[in-house]
Amino acid sequence: MVDTTLVRKAMSELAYQDQNPMELYYPEIAEITKVNQFTELEKWYEITLPNGRDLGHQPGQFVQVSLFGVGEAPISITSSPTKKSAFELCVRNVGMLTDKLHLLDVGSNLGIRGPFGKGFNIDAFRGKDVLIVGGGIGIVPLRSLINYIIDNRQEFGRLIICYGAKSPKELLFADELKLWESDPEIEYHVTVDNIIPEWKGHVGVITTLFPNIELDLENTIAAVVGPPIMYKFVLMALKTKQLPDENIYLSLERRMKCGVGKCGHCQINQSYVCQEGPVYHYPDIKNLPEAI
Amino acid sequence: MKQVNVFLCLTVTFQMKWLINHGKNSWGIHSMSKNLDIMVKHLTRVEGHGNIVVNMKDGVLEKAQLDIVEAPRYFEAMLKGRSFHEAAIITSRICGICSLGHQMTSLKATEDALGLEISTQTELLRKLLIHGATIQSNILHIYFLVAPDLLGAPSVFPLIPTHKDVILRALRMKRMANDIGDIVSGRAVHPITPVPGGFTQIPSVGELKEIRRQLVEDGIPDMMETVKTLASVAHMIPNFTRETEYISLKHPDEYALYDGDIFSSDTGPAPDSDYLKMTNEFVVTHSTSKHCKHSRSSYMVGALARWNNNYKQLCENALKAADSLGLKPNCNNPYMNTIAQAVEVQHCIENAISIIDTLLDRGLKDEKPNQEPTRYGKGVGSNEVPRGILYHEYEYDRKGNIIAANCIIPTGQNLGNIDDDMKKLVPEIVDRPKEEITLHLEMLVRAYDPCISCSVHFLDVTFVE
Amino acid sequence: MKSIHLAPENVSDLIRHLQTLGKVFAPHPKGDTSFSFETVSDPDSVVLDYNRTLQSIKKYFLPPRERLMSYSMETNQYEKEEISAEPRIFLGVHSYDMQAVLKLDFNFGQGNPELNYLKRRENCSFIGVSFTPDDYHFSQSVGIPVEDLKGFDLFFRKHESGYTVFVVTKKGEELLQDFSSLSDTGFESDISYEFSTQLSINYNRLPELFNHVWDSPVWEEVSRNCVGCGTCNLVCPTCYCFNVEDNVELSLKTGTRDRHWDGCMLNSFAAVAGGENFRESYAERQRHRIYRKFKYISDVTGEPWCVGCGRCIASCTAGISIVEIVNKLKDEYEQTRLIKSTNKQERASVESSM
Amino acid sequence: MAKPKVAFFDFTSCEGCQLNKLNLENHLLDVLEHIDIVEFREAMDDKADEYDIAFIEGSISTPQCVERIHDIRRRAKTLIALGSCASIGGINSMKNLQPIESVREAVYGKDKYLFPTLPAIPVSAIVKVDYEIYGCPMSIPEFLQVFKSLIMGKAPIKSDSPVCVECKLKENECLFERGMVCLGPITRSGCDAICPSFGQFCTGCRGLVPNADKNAMTDILMKHGLSTDEASKRLLMFNSYVSDEMVN
């Protein structure tokens, strides 16, 4: 640890100050303890911090995953905070870091910083019906919330899950999906975009699931996560259903380098996604022109 | 407008065909009954693959041709309309191996055409650069391209484990030479700072001192070792001679590289404005590039030509090196070009040191390049580049844009001479095994160091008997 | 206020004195017509009369390239970078650049205070100098006069006969302690500094203006000549965005994690791995840059986040001026408001006449 | 793990990039630690049937080039365009500015559709290129960066910011300040602004950044003293190959 007394002294001379300066950019070395290749593109990892320390995250938060020699990238946590001593990530191979991450197996090390950002405000969901709307890998952070609710089922009302993917092949967490589907306490709806002969379920974009769902408008809180293009349509559809904006939470993706509100990449108008997001209360951002 | 032969540096095409019409000399007797077909394919790097084809039937040499076919790159057309600021940038791209030489020659031509005077400091720095480029190119040729032949290896890579100290020495010498380029001109390949009228930026005193240190502490001892290494394999160099006209620059006060008059070993000096009379480009029907001649059917340019014309002006240690490597004045063995290159390296190292001393003694001055033309018209630049004498000629309009350009490249000037050497060589060695004949032919082409791609060990030999 | 008089020929003596107290940084000539802050090795080469330096002193607290750590890819262990907090004295700083440092202090000191920045900021003294505004300076329009003393320990006011050096802080007094005895003079600003370039709107009203101009056609108009080179970001003393990259050694066994300045005008600044770019057009980027200067952070701090140094204007090869943009936005906004209100009046009068 | 098989090929070019590889001197032996060079015409006779990584230098400028590059592509797992000629057409593409319609027809006959712009075109106009290393000559640090990435099995970082960025990071005095005109504002960085750092204007040898606005850049050049003709010539020095023409 760096002795911060000197710096604190310096800080007292600065025009602005609030707390002790921090070493913001140094990761903790964690270990991959389980791996599961979900699809061609998505791989699931269980990560254990040194001494099995609890990550202490909220559903919807992310960590900065770093691989030495490759770099760092923000990745959503997919496990529920109710799972202690290890956490889980599910990674789509879309970039340089994820490309390399996909080559790693059990026993490999990686660097972790975080958890960062704001997750879903669980208190707002408590006692309410919960509508989950997940598109594509949007289901990854939502799974953390879903499993939290399942683990604390009595604290919440209905649990309605709407999950959409491009094709059946791209549906993640297949084993859990079966559990959700068969769980009488979960209203599970799934759809795929493209018509595939062997797919017997619903076909169409995710909003086509909505007409069949009855909502208790005052008493339902929605959590929406998906690709940028999805938000416009989902929000429009929810508006049509007359769900109040105050009842909607959503998570936004932006480029991030630091995770601590410094590097500037994730900024949406005046809001830093890594600080005030990635999960936003919809009324807070609906007037930000750069948000959606 | 004149077709520019700039691609000669990269592409060599010549064909020869003649009848051996007598059988009375020493080789003729043996060759009377000889049938030989040699096809050396893929001489060059690209699809145009250069081929050495030797075809002898009943002792009569019917065909001896070296084709390297590559599309002309139209530099002459590219230069048309270009500003004098851009000419050297473009022409340095004619050849990455002799980019500095092209640049220097281009700058001299532009300065001649526009009446731009350069300072003594600029001239000294340019000479230093030319020394760096000459060391670099000669070392590359000696160690990477010729040494494998002399050591019986297919390339330099197998020599890394077996001759690691030699390879490391070669790399060190190359780095040292490139450092001169990097520091003085920004970059050894396609130099940056030399512009018409001077330099955009000059090195610092500290940087020059560092180059000097390298030249003294590494360059000189490494060169001594180089001479020893070469001396140990010099017996592998074929013994072949042919009376030849040698053309190079000649300067009254120094071993001419940057400056001087054109000088022919046959006819003596001529001003560089006479370069057309010295080169006399002519079209051979079977070749896309022109040949050159002067007082005979062909002439040679390059290190051996410079040695023969100017050896007296080399530094003492260079002459000693020549002596220990068996290089004598008026040497007519083209294979000895490689040895002449080594001798030049010795000279360039020592001369570079004294140029740096002069620069440091004078004190470096931050000078702006002189880019205010005093006239617009034609100008010629000539330079000794590693492979021989290089000419650029430009004509500028009143806006400082090029109207016409001409470049004559050393490799092109040597084509006829290679041709004539082969005429004499093939019959002399016709009795030997084909592999050996082929190797001798390859080594001959390589000795001229036409260009990395034209001379190296990628000659894929195919016999078509 | 305490002060000393310093004849021009004595400036070097003072610098030599300061060098006994810490490492001294000051403006030096660079290139043909430019200046840059450099470590002083020869006090006589320092230039106190300069228009602006190519980069502000930001480069000493947030280096253009900075190593964050070195690591081994075999053992997954890393070493932190040592950040030196040696005493440093910055001489010849203009008021706007000082203010820019204070603004960066906010950016790096609040939220998650960053040790790297703050450690470098520690043990620094600042000596200001007055300047003659040129065609690009407009600091007064953003509330920073030439003789703004905030942040300085000492301040040089230039006269015909040399400098009056004012003592601003206790630390400043200590810097002069063994150099010269102090006299007491007032600090009346009897010199007036004319700024030829000015915002046509009081900076206090800027956040309000920026409430209305998001959709202004001015953004497209001023971005027409923009090539997105990012220069305006990279010369700005209050821009602090950065990128982080891993670089490995040729052994492929060890490497470093480095950060370097980035800019929101650049292509991939807002692009995510999936390919989406959240600010695709130059106009959108320009708008973001200017909103960061006059709205986003200003809403929190109450100050413009532009210090009026004029670097972005002076160095824009396309001739785009932040002052012109703001003035145009204001004009355009006022005009549309006028049209709206006139329309309303007209309508009202039409209606009443019916 | 077996060392990757690496091959180097050259097409129409000045060979400067090949030379620059040999100019790695200080790193050359370290580089060779990681790879097996199976084909490198400049330095050896050997040939191989397939390559893990093929580096291509030079522009495509004849039908034989096309045939050969297809052949190399088939045999290469990863194909990399090395230097400006291979990656953007480079200085060779200046000849594309000449009227050569008839030449095209004559040279390529019915196959001329392969060459809508003329002989000198980048490798990517013919086959899929996995990565590009820009520069005339290619920059050694960038070559090493890509090389290391490939050996590590990760995608190399591709710079899409302009040379201005590197100049500003180095605190160079802007060449426009010195009365020069420079293509730095729209030229892809990665050279560490080597030319401006040595006081020479950027010639655009690394190609243009994505989204480059040539019209706006022409305006800038004209604002700083070039005529329309000079401005467009300067812009086209290394960038005469226009990719949108290839679409047709």
C-alpha cells in the first residue's frame, strides 16, 4: 500500500477534495474455477477471488476484467449476489480481450477490478411484480437479478421473464431456462427472431411477446437489457402498455476504459455510465438525447 | 517524352543470342560437342520472375538471357506536375534499398534546376548520410547475400547457429550504419529530413557524438574482423577477368561519392550535364528496359568501377584492406565488386568519423533550407550510390512543378556488362557440372548487387535439358 | 500585498535560487514560433514573455503517456509504477493554465480520487506571470482575468522596467525567503488588458444557453470543415480523457499497461466492441466537446470548464473557433426565440383583430 | 507449441519494407525465436506449401499478381498486407491517375473487371486481408506490435486516429505554424508522427483515417496556400487508389 498521508496533506491544499486518493487501476488476481462454452460465441466462467472473498456486488453491476498483455474490458456480472465465494461472468467474443479470454480454461488467472457502477435498485423491485425484458446477451446481467429474485422469492411479486434471441442456438443458460420454464412461480416467455423449422416456440422480435402479458401497471417494475437498437422498440411497447416510466430500469452499454469515472469514454451527456449506470432508472435518462 | 527506366533498379531484362562462330580457342574446342540448357527461374521477387536461360547446342551458345519481367511503375509520369517539394519524396520510393541515393540525386537535380545553393553544413551532412547508406548497403550485400555463397549455405538463416558471432557483427554494423540514417535523416529507408536546399532538421551535437562513438568503438574493430572473415573465404571468389570500361564519379579532392565529374576509364572526365553522352541508352528489342553503352558495347558502374577509377583517394586502411583481400588496381574481375564494397566500407567508416569531426569543429547551425528558386529550368544530379552512378534530370516550370523527368539507374547501366561477362564466362566454364555453372552465373549477377531482390538467394534453378 | 521588484537581468538569478528549492519548469522557445514548458537547465533560455505554450502544464500531472504498471504474463504478477512527488516549481504560468490545473484537481480529486494525478500534484508551487492577450486568448470571457491570482504562490507582473513579483501565499513567501527582502505594495490592477476575442455572452449565462441549443443547426454548420483530427482535445488544458493499452515485450513474457491521452473528437472514442459508435458524426462530437466545456461539468461546479487559453482555436487547421461556435449558438438561439415570439405576437394580433 | 510458419512475399514495390524488416537488427534474432520462416525470397531459397502467417508487400498490378495472391491466400491462415503499397496501393497508385482505360483492356481483356482502377491496387482489393501494417516504409514498431499480437493469438490494435494525435502527444510544433501543409489531420497514425517530428510534412503514406473528409481537408490545404490542383495532388500522393470505385 502506498502511504497516503503525504497525498492527503497535498489534497488539503487542493481546491476540491472529498476523500482519500485511491489506487484505481490495479486489479486483483482471480482464478477461473469453472468454464462452460455456451455457444460458439458465448462462454461462461466462474471466477474465484483470492481466499474465496465475496465480490459483494449488486445485480446489474460490472467488473473490469484484465488479461495481462491484452488489456481490460468491462463485463457484466451474471451471478446473483446470493452466490457467495465466487461469481460468474458470461462473455461474448466480440473484441480483443474477449477473443483472448475465450482461450482460457479452468485454473487460468485473470485480473479483476470492481464491482463498478450502479446495479438494479433492488429496493424498488421489492414487493412488486417484476417484468424482465432481455434481448440477446442482455440476459447476462438480468440473470443476476432473476436468480436473486428466485433466491428471495417471497420478497417479490410475479416474476415475468421475456427473453429474445436471434435464433434458438443463441439462447444462453439453456439448463436454467428449462428450470425457469418449468417453475410455476415464473412466467417465462421466449422468442427468436428468425423462423427455424425445429423451433416450436414463439417467433418474432421481443415486443411481440408483450400483447399476451397482462400487467398490474402500478405494481410492476420492468428491468430491460438488450442491444442498443432494442431499447427504442421495447420502451415504445411498454408505453403502449401504459407502464409508467418510473417503473422502468434499463442498463446501457458504452465504451469504458477505467470504470471509475475518469477516462471519459462512457459519458452519455453529463452522465458517466460507469458511475451512474450501467443500470439507470428510466426517468433519469429519458431526457438525455445521447442515451437511447 | 523519354521513357524513364526507373524500374531498372527492380527489373532487369536482357536477352542475348549469338552464335559462337569459331572453335579454335581453349573453350571452343571442348564446347563443340556440348549441349547445355540452363533455366534459372524466379530470379526476381514477384510474378515477373527473372530467368537466366542458357542454351548451348553442339557447342554453340544459342541463347543466354536473363528476363525479369515486371510492369514499369511509371515514375516519370508520376513526377509530371509535381512540386519540387515532392520530387525527392516520390523518387526515393523508386527503390527502398537505394532510397537515400535516389533522394540525394533528386535533390541535386532539383537544386541545379532551380538554382538553389546549399550550405557547407548541408553538404557535409549529406556526405555523412551517403557514407551511412553505403556502409549499410555494402554490409547487407556482403554478409547476407554473398556470404552464404562463399560458405555454401542456402541463406543467411542456417548461418545463425553456426556463425552467430559473424551474424551479430553484421547486424551490429548494419545497425550502426542505419543509425547514421535514422539520426541524420530521420529514417534509413525513405529518409525524411533532406529536402531541396538543406535539411528540415539537423541532428544534435550529442547525437553526432554518439554516432562517432559507435563508428570508433564498434565500426573500426568490426571492420577489421570483416576483413579477416572475408580473407578466409576469398579463395571461393571465382577467378574471371574481362577487359571493361569503368565509369564513376571522380573528384579532385576526395574519393567521389556525393560529388564530382563523370569519369570513364577509357575516355576520361566529362561534366554531369553530359550524362546522356555517357550513358547512350538504347532499346534492345527483346527488353522493356534500355541498355547503356559508352566507348564499348558495355561498361560497368559500382564499387569496382569506383575502385579502379579512384582507389588512390581511399584512406590508408582501406588500401591495406584491399591489399589483404587481393584487390589490385585495374581489377577486371567483376566478382571482386564485393571485395571493393568491403574496402569502401572501411573508407566510409573512417571518412564518416572525420566528417563528424569537421561538423563538430565548425559547430552545428540551425539553418532553414534554402527553398527560394533563383531560376526555373533543367537540372541534372548525379551521385555514386552503392550500385554505381545514378542520374536524375528534371525540368521545372515557373511554378516549381516538374515538366519532364529522366532517371538513369546503375543496374540498368550494368545490364549490358553482365551480358558481355556472361558471353565470356559461359564458354570458359562450360565443362563444369551444371550446378556449378549455374552457381557461377548466379554469383555473377549477385556480384553486381543489382538490388536485394535481383541478386539474392531465391534463384530457383530448373534444368530443362 | 508583499512584493519584490525584479529587473529583467535578475530573473535568471531568481530561477537559480528556485532551483535550489526544487525542480523548476518554465516556458522555452520551441520550433519556429512556439513555446513549451520544459525543465530548466539553463535559466537564460527561459522565456517569460510568450503567448501560449503548445501544451499546458497539465502534461506534468497527467502525462501524455503514462505507465500504469509492468507485469509478467507468466506469473500474472505486476509491479506498480513509482510516482515521484519531488518538489516542483512551475514558473511563468499564465492565469488560465493555473485555473485549468485547479479544474483538473476537481476531476481527479472528486468521486474516486486518483492517486496517480494527486501524487504528482503534491509538492508543487506555481509562479504566475501576466501576459498580453493575442487574437486567440479569451480567458476574461470565461471569468479568468490576466492577473487572476488563484492557485499561484507568486505572481510576476510585467512592467517596462522588469517585474513586480507579488507574494500570494505563505509558500510563495518561503520561495523568496533567502533571495530578497520583501516590500509592501498594493495590488491595484492599474494595467488593463484588452481581449480582442470575446464571448458575446456572459459566462454565467452559458449553462442556460446550452439548455436550448442541443438541436441547433449551428453544430452541423461549424463542423462542415472539421476533419476530426482531435487536435482541439489534445491541446486543451482541461481535457483529461484517456485510453489504456497493454504493450508486451518481444519476449512475450512481460509487458506494461500504459495510458495515453484520448479525445472525444476521435473516431473510436465512443465506439464499443460490438461495432456501435455512439457519436458517429463530427457534429455530434463537436457538440459533446463544447457541452463538456460549458454545460455538463459547469452544472455541477458553477464554472465554465473552458479557461479561454485559445489553444484549440490557434491550432485548428480548419479554423474552427470555440468562441465563434458559442457566439453563433447564442445568435441563432436568440433569433429563433425572436421569431417564435414574433410569431406569437403576430398570431396574437391576428387573433385579436378577428 | 509449434512455432508458426511465416512467409514473406513481395509484389510491385520498392522493397523498402523488406529492407526495414532486416533493419530490425536489434530485434531480428528475438523475432526469429518465435517463428519459423518458411519462405522469404529476399533471403532464402526454401518454399513451403502452407503458412500460418503470410506477409504481403507491394501492390497488385498485373494479372499474374492476381493469380499469385489468390494462391497465397488459399495457403495462408492469416494474411497480412505489409506497407503502403500492399495496404492502400501506395505510391504506385499514383499511376492510376493517368488515363489508362485502353491499357486496362489491352492488359486484362475480358478480365479487366478485376481491375476497375488499374494495375496498382492494394491486396485487399483482390483477397481478404486479415490485418494491415501501414506506412512507406512500414513502421518497425507497428510491425512488431502486430507481430507480437499474432504470435499471442490476439487481434492487433488498429489505429484509427490521425497523425495529429501523435504530434500533440509529442508536443511538436504544428507544421502549419511553420507555413507548411501537412496531411497529418486525416492520415492514419501509428508512425509516431515521424515525419512531422523531423520537421517534414506528412505525405499521407499510411492512408486516410476512417471517415476522412477529403473535401474538408482540401479546403484546409487551400486555406494554407495550395492551389486546388496542388491540394488534390498532395492528397493523392499515396492515396490514389479509391476503394469505392472497386465496389462497381
